[in-house]
Amino acid sequence: MKKQVNELDLERAKILLGQKEGKGIDEIKLKKILERIKVFCKVAYQLYIENVEPDKPAAVMKNFESEPPDEFTKAA
């Protein structure tokens, strides 16, 4: 059985926010928010995996090679 993942994309975000055409958050602003959410989730997953001991000795650990943008690493 294949695991189904409901990835958060622009159209799904609009549906979840209950936006209709021409109303709500600007599309460019929404895209930036989605990018930040995805980066946050990747970083949170990496930190979670590093701190959890695998249940099985052959557990597969995912490492994301992407680095977060500078705006996320340089907090004011």
C-alpha cells in the first residue's frame, strides 16, 4: 500500500483558508508563507529525528540536504 501525503501547495492552502477568487491573502504573500512553513517543517523533522532513538535497528533516517534561507538563520 502506498502512503498518501497531502502536500501543502498553493491551491490546497487556499482551500484550507476558505479563500475564494480575488479575496483573502495576496498570492505572492501566500507563496512566501508556504515556503517558510515547508522550511520550518524540514528543520523540525531533522531535529526530531536526531533526538529520537529508532525503534528498529534498521530504521531509515532521512536527511534533507537543503539549507534554510539566511533570513531564518539570522534572527534579529
